[in-house]
Amino acid sequence: MRSAPISASSDLPARRTRRLAERSARRARRRPTLVSAGLALALVGAVGFATVPAAQAEASRASGVSDTALTMTRASFTTSAAVAPIVTANGTDAGSSDMREALAAADASVAAATTVTTDIQASGLDIGEPVTTIDTVQLQKAADRLESATLLPAPLVLGLISDVNELVTPVNERVAGLRGSLDAAVAKKAAEEAAAAEAARVAAEQAAAAAAAKAAPRTSSGGAPALAASGTSAAEAQATARGMLAGYGWGDDQFGCLVSLWNKESGWNYQAYNRSSGATGIPQALPGSKMASAGADWQTNPATQISWGLGYISGRYGTPCGAWSHSQSVGWY
């Protein structure tokens, strides 16, 4: 059973990027307290490490430490405490790139969850799952928090990126599970519909054969259909068939097609039997026992065979000419 790949609309990352850029601009104008505090702390740390109190300097000089050594110490502390790269919407640093990738993955997961839920509802099928929705609230909240973290130092954003990535995985797994259950339900429905259609076709053929048997001419005693002329020759069988055409609403234009069809199949011989396939009688019923629906004497009475054959043609092809056209096209009817 296949599972549809998780994918989001191609414009979701672009929209995220635009929102991030706009938010970055607004934050730059408003100078958020959080950013100011973070930068202040970093600067305080840098200044604290880089500044040596005068008393310490005097003590160092008194102990023989030169001014050059003090300057190198200040530079070392200042470099090690430098502020980390700031995460932005279009930044090329690792933190900014990781943030964009995490937000794109979150958008894709939320979109896939929405799509599979919509597809299940639209199908109206029982997919065998008690719950057919996916909770993406926590993922969307985590994505919103990460999206709001632009203009913060990269180390402060790493935890938010990790939160989003961890929440994406279970959502994607849930989407794949529901998609697989939906695909299985759709395949089951298709198989059931195909079986129902085949059963309806068989029933229609049987009903047509029964109607043909009922409409065929009968003897005064109500027995099996009687031949138009006594005997079982091909000419007499054709005469019988011609007399039955009107019962199906067919005109003489159909008689020529019928003669050609059964000339090819059996030569209008009621005793014809194909040993390789088992096809029997004038219409070459397969198996021959099918013709019992038109009369118990199907093995010996050409009229019974013709009655069944005309019913079969009516139900399957509509007219003898339709059956003959099919036979010419594929070699059988």
C-alpha cells in the first residue's frame, strides 16, 4: 500500500521568508527589549572581560607585568566574548539557514495534515481509524515562536529550531498512517464496485435469456418452442430464427447478420460441438448447459438453442448486427 509523499505548496517557504523579512524590519525599528537586553548582556560581558580595573593594572605593573601584556589580555577576552551572529530572514549564517529549513518543514507538515484530513472527509469512507484528524496546534505554536526569534543571537534560537524539528516528525508519521488507511479503503471500494458491476451484468444476461424464452413461440400444449418447419436442417433452423426476430423488435435487416454470425459459429448445426472449448449448439453456448434456461430440451431442439442465443445477443450486444460486428473485430462474440 503506497503512501503519498508529504509535501507543501511551493509558495509556503516564500511566504515564511517574506514574513520573516517584514518582522525583522519592524523589530529593527521597535528595538525590542529582549534584543536590547541580550545585546546588553553580551556587551557587558565583553566589557567586563576586556576592562581591567586600575587597581589591578597598578598591581600588575608593580609585580612586573608590562602594559603590552595587559593590552593583549584585554584583546583576548574581547575576542572570545564577541556577540554571536544574529538570526535574520535572509541571513547566510548556519543559524538563519537552519531556521528557514525548520519553518519550511513545519509548513509542509501542517499542509499535508490538512490535505489528508480533507481527502478523508471528501471520500466518505470508513478508513478503519477512530480518529481521522491530526493535531498540529503544538507544531504551529513552536513554528510561531521560532518565526518570532529573528534578530536574536544564533545560540538563543537553536532550542526553538530543535523544538520545531521534534514536533514535525510525529505529525509526518500520522499523515503517512492516515494516507495509507485512506488508500486501502479506496481500493476496497473499487473492488466492491467492480464485483457488483459483474454481478449485475450476469443477472442482466440471465434475465434477457429468460425473457427470450418466455417470448418465443410455443406449441399449443405449452411445451418448448416449436420449429417453424418439422426437421432440424440449417434452412429450417434459420426459418425458425427469422420468425423469432420480431419478438425482440428486430427487422429483417438483422436477419442477414444473424445468418452470417451463426454460419461462422456452427453452420446452423444444432449438434455442433467444439471439443477444444466445449462450445455447443447453433449459438455455440459456453458451456452448453447455459441453454437450459431456455428449455430442458436444449441438447436436441434447435428452437430452444436459437431462443437462448437470441436472448444472449439481445442482452450482450443489443442486435445480431452488433454481435456480428464484434465477432468480425475480435473473432468471437
